[in-house]
Amino acid sequence: MNSKEFLRARKALEKTQKQLAELLGTSIKAIHSYEQGWRSVPGHVERQIFFLLSRRRGQNKIPKLCWVMKKCPPDRKKQCPAWEFQAGRLCWFINGTICEGSVQKDWKTKMEICRTCEMLSSLLPPDAAAE
């Protein structure tokens, strides 16, 4: 998650830097550093941000579950933790999911795939500068 995405996420959550710091259990200085790009956003913070975005009121734009949307074959679906835990809209949150045909071993690799998927991309509001 880059600094612009982090700032967009905070604004979408309608939180001040102080409020977000409290939610994430971090310092306001860390929040400021993430937004300025002075520090990279750690994986655990990125995961929490996306989780909070997914829990906003009315945030259920994606009616399909990931295994339906991705048309996963039954054998792959049954091996996937998203299916096991019935988390078809939170697949991006769970490590070890079987996306693009293989298990993603770490958060960074997983997020590279998730960022191209509608399941995750729908959580972050569009970049106003890109519109």
C-alpha cells in the first residue's frame, strides 16, 4: 500500500490521523509517516486498513463470493482456506489462499495478485486524481 492509497483509505474511513492511529494501535507519527511516504506501510497495517474498509456500512458491492467470481474448480476450492472458513468476500485477508492456481506463500506476493482482483480493489475508493 503506497502513501496515496493509505491517505485515500483513511479518508474513506472518515478518520483523523489520531483516530486511525488509535484504531490501528500505532502512533500518530507513524500514520503521518505512512501518508507522507517517509515509511512504508507494514503488511499488518495494510491488512487492518483493508479489513476496516471491508466492514464499513453498506460495503457489500461485490455480491459474488471469490470462488464463484474466479470460477474455481471444486478440487481447488476445497483446498482453499477462503472456502474452508466461508470467507469468500475476505479472501484477500487470509494467507494461503489458492489464487491464480497456486498458494501464495507471503503477504507481499499475495497482495500483488489481490490488487488486480475485484474482491480487493472495490474496497479502496477511486483515486480522485485519476478521475
